[in-house]
Amino acid sequence: MAPSAVSHLEKEKGSNGREEDLPRTHKCDECDREFCRLNDLKKHMRTHTGEKPFRCEDCSKQFSILGNLKRHMRTHTGERPYKCDKCNKRFSYQDRLKKHMRTHTGEKPYNCEECGKQFSELSNLKRHLRTHTCEKPYRCDECGKQFSELGHLEMHMRTHTGEKPYKCEECSKQFCVLSNLKSHMRTHTCEKPYKCEECGSQFSQLGHLKSHMRTHTNEKSYKCEECSKQFSELCSMKSHMRTHTGEKPYRCEECSKQFSQLCNLKRHIKTHTETKKFSQHSTLKGHMRYHTGEKPYRCEECGRQFSRSDHLKKHIRTHTGEKPYRCEECGRQFSSLGDLNQHMKTYTGEKPYRCEECSRQFSRLGHLNLHMKTHTGEKPYRCEECGRQFSSLGDLNQHMKTYTGEKP
């Protein structure tokens, strides 16, 4: 302690050596702050001197105030002396109990001067204020990107380090963000906590519910500047824009082929990672015709050619009307085993094909491919008569009937 401060304190003592009961204050000679009690001034002086006389025996951390050491010790002992009378939850510190109580009382004492929004904790108000000031005090040393919250910077850093600290106990898949692990876990538990009040549909993720709600409101907030087409989701508009720009941001690391859609890249990657194996040489030969384009099997009825004999046999049934595969549930018959298997999914509810954009699931790959065009805006089928374009061949065929006079 500075000598001037000590001498000042000594002058405040009476003849009996004790502090006199006078309405006096004790003044800090460093910053002129005043205190009613001598002990408070002594504590305060440590903020100037840096003195930390109280040391934790467990971890050697030092403190300037005994009360702070006592609080700190609870991190080692696990002691939680403060109990909530409402829910019996216990806390190590009184201020944390006070914050917790606001979850019961609904009290929000911290008010934003800009928009009037209220908060139960000061830290939440400070974080919110950055939405008005656009302040981003946390900066990534790797790429210079800035963030308004420390937690967001920490998550971002994992994109550089590759760290994925959150692991699924079911399948060992790892995630860099806890919320992503929680969302993933619902694929195992089938939990769908988000329910649409309009139609009762349930979803595993809040974002999927929000996207779904737009099907009821018909809200389409995102508009393409090129063709004025409107979209309910930003990601759908971005995908659509690539039909104008020709941009292909998804690149295969194996062969450098580029794709405009992530799902198309994922499908392509399997051609590298999934080496197809065959138990018979004849089966391999048949498969190789997919690559060579050879089609040695020809239909005598219509001249159509096929790379495999079983494909020709299946095709022949479109001429003969033969349907050898029968559904045991309803008696319906099919010309191919694949069609029967697809039909059976109407009973099992199985939908193995999932849209990467909005997570909607389909029982058939063709239905998924058709659905994807609602995101991209792609219309590959063009009418030769009027130039109008369609997203599916079926829609084009329907349209063509307006010229032929054929009734649908």
C-alpha cells in the first residue's frame, strides 16, 4: 500500500486506537474514490497494487479478496449452497441463482434503448446490441473473418483445424457443432419435436418446419433478378441462379468434374468410392456395356435396343402385357420385380431418397430428381411448337395434347 494512503488511514483513528464512530469517509490517494469503511479501502487498494494475498491450495490461483477465493473453492468441492425454491435446482453462486430465478418470474431487467427488446441477463443484452452496432470484435487470425460472438469464432476455427469434438454414440459420426450432433441424433431416435399447427406434420429440425410453413402461407420472399421467379427459401433461389450463371461450385477432388448441385456431386463421388464387384464374369461383361454404350439385345417388335438381356425381357412385357409379379397385400400385378418393390413401399412407408436442400424424403429416386427441379428451376423439356419449357417429361406430354387434340 502507498505510504500516503497508510498515513491517511492512521489519522482517522482516535486516541483509543480504534476507528471513531464519525460519518467520515476513507479516500484512496490513487483515484480519489471514497469508502465508508477502512476495510473496503484496503481491499480497493489491491486493484492499484495488484496484490493477491489469497491463494487456492488446489490450483495455486490467487485472489485479491477472500470472498472470491471462497467462491472459487466451490469449483473444486462442487458445493452448491444456493437452492431455487421453485424447482430445487442448486447453484454455486448467489448471482447465478438470481439469474435463474428470472426463468420463473419472467423478469427481464435489461432493456435495449434501440428497439425496446428486453433481456434477463446483461450479457445477452450486450450480445444483442451488436446487431445494432454491427460490431464484430472477435477476429479469426487464419482468414481475417470477424464475428460478433466469441462462441461463433470458436466454431469457425474448427473449419481450419478440422476439429470435430462432438461424436455420435450410435454411429461414431463426428460434428464440429453441438447443435448439429443433436439434430443428427434424431435420425436415430426418429424424434420429431417440431409440429405444424396447420396440418399436424412433424419435423426433426426447426428450419424444416419453417420451410414447410411457407407451403401454407405461399410466402415467396426471394425473387430471381434474371427471370422474376420467386422462391420461398434463399437456398432454392441460389440453386436456381446457377441455371443463369452456369456456376458449378461443387468440384470432385478425384477427377475435377464440377457440379451446380451438392447432391449431384455426392452421387458422382460414389462412382469413385464404390468399386462395383461381380461374382460372375458374364455379369461384369453386361455391366461394362453401361460404359461402352453397346446394346446387343434388340426388340423384334419395335426395334429398341438394350445392353442386357433381362432388360429386353422386361421390355417385351410392355408388348405382351405379361405381369408376373403380384402384390400379396392387394393383388395388384407388375411387369417387373423393381416395380413391385417400389409399390411395396406404399405399405412400409419407406422413403430412402432424401433431398439435401429441404430434407423432404421420397420413395423413388425419379421423384427426388423431379423434386430437385423445384429448387433449381431447371426445365429441360422444351416444346418444339411454342418453345415453352417444362421440368418433367410428363408435363411436356400433357402440354403436347393441346396441339394433338387428345383428351387427357
